[in-house]
Amino acid sequence: MADGPKAVIVTFHTNTEAMKCGDVCKRHGIAGRLVSIPRDISAGCGYAWRTEAAELDRFLTFLERQSIEHEAVHLRSL
């Protein structure tokens, strides 16, 4: 993986969890956005949350507190 800025793609088992994540994150001002899953990632639904790698710990803690289950975490170069 190339050096430089990194992004995190967090996938979900269902569209319901992905949409819940998007709504709750927007209300709470959590950095990131819902995106379509990149073709090289296999996941339970077609959406993922994309955020900066520096935000990963904060984001995962937030998901846990909001009872939002995620499927996997993928680190990407920008």
C-alpha cells in the first residue's frame, strides 16, 4: 500500500445497518459519508461508511455506543 493519506471503508451486513449508520452519524456530526462498496470488496450489502483512517477508533467506538453492527474494516490509500 502506498504511503500517504489513508481512508477507511467500514462495511455492514445489511442495508438497514448502513442506513442507520448514515443517519446517526449525520445527526452527531461524525466525519465521513455513505458510499457504494468498491468492486474489490465483498460485503453483505452495497453500502459502506468511508472516513479518514485517523477517525477509525472514534468511529468504531461511536458505532458500539449506538449499537450499530459493522461487518469489516478496510484500509485504503487515497
